[in-house]
Amino acid sequence: MNVLGIIASGAAALFITVVLAKGVRRTALRAGAAHEPGARPSRAGVVRRLGGTTVVLGVGAAAAAGTGLGAAGGSGRAVTGLLAGAAIVAALGLVHDVRPLGVPLRVAVQTAAATLAVCLAGLSPVAGVLAVIGIVAVTQAFALLDTSDGVLATVGTVTAAGLLTCAALDGRAGLALPPAVLLAGLIGFLLHNWHPARIRPGACGSLFTGFVLASSGALVLAEAPPERAAWIALPVLATVALADAALVLVSRRRAVRPLLQDCGDHITHRLRRLRVTVPGVAVVLGLWAGAAALTGTLVYAEVLHPAFALVPVTGSAAAVVALLRIPAYVAPPVTATRRPLTGTVRTGTSLRPGPKPVPAAPESPAPVAAEPARTTPGRPTVPPPPTGRPAVGLTADRS
């Protein structure tokens, strides 16, 4: 395995991403400073959403250069197909950030990109169909993680580290190159995406990250030796993203809400309702992803029995059930029922005059017995209140 080539590609991805992210951050700050209260929305929000292009350019350029210089080894064709499909998905996300697109169109483009990557990787028809379905599902699941500062970059970094370790165990440079450069690029992006984030990955960065991780996992799974138990170890690496997607779908289904409309019901939103801070949410999900990645990697390395892969899956399912108990939707306001107007009676759809209500006679206040005055040495005597009125606000000075 060309270790030096992979290290050089990762360093290049880190440097390019940091430089580009810093430029985008400065542009967003200038656009936000020029915004005047009451005026039209500035370009700062759009620029922040385009922060994911820094990851795409940094990772894509470093991976393409590494492949051209031979760092991919004998898997150059498969890595080229992966990068081509990732570029298509990134372009889709960029267009969606500027002008939102429909779900059918996005799914169709993602399916086409996954098919291109699978075909260039040379997988069998059955394995190719399963790989396309898995790539589209995992890509969309990672795209849903962009709901809080630093969450997508943190979970993506941990997942990429797990895939890099699995690919390195088999000595396959081509399969280790994409997760290596993505790991470095996400670290550089996280420097500007940590709370308070100045830039966001947006649909461009989140779809690109999910596609590269899912495609890399599919390629590692396809070329893994039979004794590795990769079919159960590698899907565990995407536990957090899949758990968030399952939580959202189940929650919206139970609440009879649109499945494809964002309702603020992700894991990050529910943790925030438990008063977890924004950096704390990223740390919690990072630890969750780290536990799953460590378990999957140890199972892939044959250190643990494949049955241990069910531990993070079972724990994630229990976490989803617990998170479902946290209210995520605001109840609609209760509207008071209109009462008929005074002096009218409702008959059918019209109002006709009715008997006027007779005001109730005011109750006479109960006589209050006046407290006898007490004389304090050196102070005058307080006279009692007049008869017929209660003593309100008067207090006798007691020794």
C-alpha cells in the first residue's frame, strides 16, 4: 500500500479545505456586516450554506491528484468512478442549496451517481443492485445530520476513520484513499464549523460526505475476504446516521406528519430539549459514532465475534425508543369557542334578539367587627374604622 501517497493526499486535502473554508468564512462575515436591519436578507446565509463546497473541492482535488500519481494502486478505476459519482451528487446539492429541488429528482440523480460508481467498480449485478440501494440510503441518512453545528463533520470524521482502518487491514491503497482524504478534509472543515459555526456544509457538503462514505464502504465490502464478516461489520459504522433517519420516520409516522418535511424532530433537536448544549450534542453523537465504529472495526479485524456487532445496533434501537418519548412537535394552539353576543340567541345560522340578562344583585359585604384599639406606651390610640365598611389595608400597631 502506498502509505506516503495517501498521507500526502490527506495533507493536501486538509490544507486546501482549511484555506477555502477561511475564505468562505470571511465572505460570509462581510456579507453579514453589510446587512441592514429591515432590509432584504443578505447573502450571508447563502454563503454559509455553501461552505460544503470547500470540502468537495479540497477532498476531490486531493483524491484526484493522488489517483493520478498512483496512490490508488490497482483500484484506480473504482476510485475514479467513486469520485465521478460524488461530483454529480455534490453538484446536485449545490443546486439544491441555491434553489430547492424536489425529492424524486434528488433520489433519481443519487441513484444514477451510485450506479455509475458501482459499474466502474466492476461489481456483479446482484451485488451492484444491493450496493446502489445501500449507497442511496446511507447518503440520504448522512444528509439529514446537518441539523446542528459540527455534528455532520464530527460523525463523518469518526466514520471515515473506521473505514480507513478497515481498508488498511487488507492493504488496499485504492480503497483507503477516499476515506483518508475525506477524513482530513472534514477535520479542516470542522475548524470553521464548530459552534458557533460561521459556515455550514449544506446539501452540497452533506450529500458529498454521505456518498463518499457509503461508496467506500460498499467497495470495501465487495473486496473484503470472506472471513472478515464485512457484511455485518461495515453497516455498523453508519449506525448514528441510520438511527437518526429511523427516529425521524417513526416519529413523523406516529404523529401523522409529512415524512419528507423537516419538522425539527431529529436527534439533535431532542437532545437540545434536554438542555444539552450545541457543542455537547456534537460530542455525544461523536462518542456514539465512535463506539459503533470501534465495534465494527474490531469485528472486521476478527478481534471480536460477529455477534458483538449487535451491541451498538441494539443500543441504538433502545436510544431511538427513548428519544421518541421526548416531545418534538409543538401542539397547535387551542382556539376558544365563540360565545353568542349579549342579548342575542343563536338559532341555526342567524342571530335574533333575545332576553337581556338580568344583572345579579350585588351582595352586601358582611360586617366586619372592628378590632378594639390598643394603646402602646408612648403612641396615640388608633381609632376604629367607621361602622358599615370593612377595614381594608388598616393594621393595628401591636406591641
